[in-house]
Amino acid sequence: MVSERRAARVIVIAILLGLATLVVVEFVLRVERILVWLLIALFLGTALYPTVGWLERRGRWCPRWLATLVVFVVVLAAMIGILTAFAVPLAHEATQLAGQLPGMIADARGGRGPIGDLLARTHALEFVRQNQSRIRQIATGLGTPALQLARGLVTGIVATVTIVVLTYLIVLEGPKMTSGGLGLLSRERAERVRRVGAACARTVTGYISGNLIISVICGLLTFTVLLIFGVPFAALIALFVAIADLIPLVGATLGAIVAAIAGFIHSVPAGIAVVVFFVLYQQLENHLLQPVVFARTVKLNPLTVLVSILLASELAGILGALLAIPVAGIIKVVLADLWEHRPGAPAARGAEEAPSAVRDGDRDGSSRGGSDRADGDRLDDDRDGSDRIDGDRVDGTESDGTESDRAVSGPAKARPGAVDGDLG
């Protein structure tokens, strides 16, 4: 009867766990986009947290909200400056292109100029004349992708604003949330969690600093190659390549496409040289720079770095590749802490034995102190007793001696008289 109840209870628990798992999976699928935004905001907040803390500590006049505001204003100003550096040359070139566009179209139709010569050699104009109806259908069908593109643009703007707000709140309210969460734990466990959290934060900041170092190297090398071959806007293109290189695996390829197009527009040898450079650099970055730099900043060996990037990019695409290394570093920190505090570990055993040793020492000390006190009391009692006994004995002896003396002296004094009486 008892076994049947236990089996029924196990079945009910298994069914409830299965239903709970289905509910959690469905919930995650429904709010997947929000969770991704929150994860990115948490990542960025962890990266900015040390800077805000440093500013708050160094400036006594600077409260937490002001330090957070200053850091965010500086970051946003830097981003606006980068966008302006791209937008101004592009706007200038677009204005020149708009002014030259009517002449370029006329040259293309007449087969004159570089574009007309290219169209004539590729017979592009004849292809357009022969497939005008199909081209119109294709142009008509571009309305739906354009609508999807506009919708994606609006979603991207909303996502950006949401991530910025979430990041700001995470950095601003981080100390309060941390203190509140750790206040629910015991002092020893709270200290352990704080230590592990600090190590995880250092992993994230180490990843960001390592990624910035690699991007700076990529930008400088690109600028050198473009400058050698005289490609225009070399600094701007190198800046774009450095920013794109922040994306693991595919970032350098994206920047290489833009740099190669600029090189081929300038000249064919320059384009070929840029393509060869990026092919070699891509191999150098993926198999040497990233493993070596991240091994020093995130404290991961090169094989772990490479395997983490490959697995995460296969599972979650660009986002997985972006978060692979910090997640691997966090997993390493957590596993190292669990191994250090495993049952039977030397450190854990020492920590467990120390309080017991103190307790045993207190017990030994108290027992020793009690026994010493008891022995001392016994010795004192014995000494007092012996002293009293000896005193009594001495007093008794003295009194007995006096009485004996008296007894002896009495007859001795009386005997002469008696003798005289007898003689008389």
C-alpha cells in the first residue's frame, strides 16, 4: 500500500515537472526578443559598471546618478562623433553624385565614359531592353521587402532605445540590487557570491578590452594598407573596419568587403592587394590574435576560446559569437569556485575544521581550567587540612608535654617532703 502511494506521488511530481518545463519553454519563446535585449543590456551594464564606480569613488562630490549620467553622456557623445565622421563624407559624396548623376545616365545610354564602356562590354543595355517586363515585375515585387525593411528599421530603433534605458537602470540601481540580494544570504555565503560576481565582472571587462585591442590592431593595419596604395578616405574606411571587427568571426569579413570595394574603385591592383591582405588577416585574427589576446584578458586558453566561438556562433549566430567568450569565462569562474568548495576539498576542510578546532580548544581550555581549579582547590583544602591537623598535633603535643611536666614536677617536689617525713 505504501509503495503504491509512493509510486503515485512520483508520477504526479513527474507530470507537474513536465508541465512546468513546457510553461517555461513557452514563456521563453514568447519573450525571446525581450530576453535578448535584457541580456545585451546586462552585458553592457557590466562593462560600464567599473567606470561608473571608479568615477563615484574618485569624486566625492559625484553621487551615483551623476556618475552614471556622465559616463552615458560621454559614451553617447563618442558614438555620435563616430556617426558624424561617417555621415559627413558620405553626405558630401552623395551630393557630388547627385550633381553628376544626369550626365552619368546620359553617358551610360550613349555608351560613353567608364560606365557606358562597362555597360557596352557587358551588353547590359541590350539585356535591359529585352527584359523590361520582367524588370518591372521585379521592381513591383520590391514593395513587400521594402515594407519589411521599414518595419525592421523601426524595431531596431525601439530595441536600441530600450537597451540604452535598461543599461542605464542596471548601472544606476546595480549597488542597491546587489546589496538587497546579498542581504538575504548569510555572511559567509554572501561574501562568496560577491567574490564570484566580481570575478565574472572582470571576465566581461577583460573580454571587452581584448576585443578593443584586436579592433585597434585591425584598423591600424587596414589604414596602413589603404594608405600605401593611395585609396581615398583611408582613415574613414579603417575606422569602419575597426568598428565592424568588434563582431567576432564575421566583423572582419564585413569590413573587408567595404575596403575591397573602395580599393577596386581606386584601382585594380589596390583592390587585389586589399583582398589578399584581408584573407591573410582573417586567418591571423581567428587563429592567433583572438586566442592569444583573450587568453591573457579573459584567462582562457586558446583552444577554449576557439571552440567557444565556433559552438556559440553555430547555436546563436552573431549574438552567440559575441557572447561566447564572456560566457565561457563566467562558466570557468563558477566551476572553479564549485571545485574549490567541494566537499572534502582542502580549503573547505580547513574552513570546516577551524571552527571545530576553536570549539575544541575552548572546551579543552575550559576543562583544563576547571580541572586546574579543582586540583588547586583540592591542594588548598589538603594543605589547610594538613595545617590544621599539624597544628592540632603540635598544640596537643605541647599541652601534653606541659601536663606531663606538671605531673612529673609535682611528685618530684612532693617526694622530698615525704622522704623527710619518713626520715623524721
